[in-house]
Amino acid sequence: MTDNAAAEDRAERARKLFSGPIAFLKSAPALQHLPTPTVPEIAFAGRSNVGKSSLLNALTNRNGLARTSVTPGRTQELNYFDVGEPLQFRLVDMPGYGFAKAPKDVVKKWRFLVNDYLRGRQVLKRTLVLIDSRHGIKDVDREVLKMLDVAAVSYRLVLTKTDKIKASDLVAVQAATEAEARKHPAAHPQIIATSSEKGMGIAELRAAVLEAVES
């Protein structure tokens, strides 16, 4: 099978998988509550207002799968979603980072939870780090990328809300984000630009998730 044919085959399998059974499994406030590590996991990370819940809903073609909130930082646990029947893999919605309003002890608890999960989860295949295309990579994002590098967790940068900026600005943000990715040993060299509202990049993201699961 040629590379093109293989990519088309994966994209079609990803489309079918994400249009099939997907269900919320559980919220894990601490490591002892994580599900048994029997299938691959793909984690989603990002600043609190990056549009993570909206992207998860678009990815799974379901309006209410991941809870969207007008208050950034509501997700304080690792939220697990089962994909496929029989179960193929799990999506993990990680607590948002970089919000200002949470108490310091809460922020500290989240950091420990995320760090311990990243370092110790053998079935974690890839983390998708979401970057708001309107703002680009911030220092708080770089801290997380460094954490992933140290944990030796493979990750990929995903731009969100690309429908909110001009095309010329998007080109510049993409170039800057790719340049940043090249500085990090654990980062995938190619980034994906998405829009939850317009559906841009969603099929590509589904295929990228499946590619990571099967790698």
C-alpha cells in the first residue's frame, strides 16, 4: 500500500471509529482512581480557555460529550472516554492549566496529578497539546512542553480557534508554532490547525489520533 493509500485508509477508519460508540467512563481525581491500563490512551492538554471541551466534542461528533464551561478551569480531574465497541482506546481530558483564579493549593494538586500521570502511564501513546491560535505559545505552554520532554512523552501541538483569526495571521502562528516544536525532542514535527466551529482540521486530527494509537 502506498503512503497516500495508507493515509486515506487510516482517515476512513478514523472517521468510522469516531462516528461509532464513544462513552464517558469516569473522572479520576487521583492516580489510584485511574482505570486499569488495558488499552492505548491519548491525552488532551491545554490552557483553561483554549477550547479543549469544544474540540473533544467536535472530534467525537457529539455536542455534550465533554463539558464546556464559561468558567475556565472547571475540569479538575482526568476525564476518561471509551472509544469503540469493542473498546479500541481511550481519550483523556486533562485539567486545564494557566488560569489565574484557582487557589494555589488547587493548582499544585493539579500539577502533581498531571505530572504523575504523564510520567507513570505506560499506555499513554501521545499527548495533544492545544494552543489558542489567537495567542500562540505562551510561557505557561512552554512549561508544559518541558514537562512532557522530561517525562519522554510523545506529544503533538494542535492549534485551536483558527476561524477567529485572519488567514495571514494563521500562517504566521503556524510557522512560529512549528519552529517551537522543532526545539523539543518529544514533539511531533507537524502541527494540526483546527476549528471546532467550522470543522477545519477535525478529520486530520481524528486520523492523527488513530495513527498514534497504532504506532
